[in-house]
Amino acid sequence: MSENTLIIGILKTLNENQHALAAAVEEISNRLDQEASSIMAMNINGALDIINGNTTYIGDALETLEKLKN
């Protein structure tokens, strides 16, 4: 396995983990919002906004790396 293939695989796995963590945190945020912990929910949603914004950049970078691999 080439070094580039390994790096791309690791980054894809990290990206999948990021999506899973974001989904889990969003569920927690929704629950807190329902239980009148709206300040905490707002803080969590702010962090989720950062994660979601970075997801686009990571996806674009992975796509570029895939093209460079070939």
C-alpha cells in the first residue's frame, strides 16, 4: 500500500468519525434544548457549526487527494 493511499484512507476514516461524532452531539444538544438547557444547547450548536463547516473543507481536500493519487 502506498503512503498516499494510506494517508487518504486515514483521512477518510477520520472524516467518517467526525460525521458520527457530530450526529451524536447533535442528539445530545436536541435533548438538552428540550430540557430547558438552552444555553448549553446553543454552545453545542456553535461547536457543531464549526464541525459542519470543516466537513466541507475536508471533503474537498479528500476529493483532491483522490485525484492526485491516480
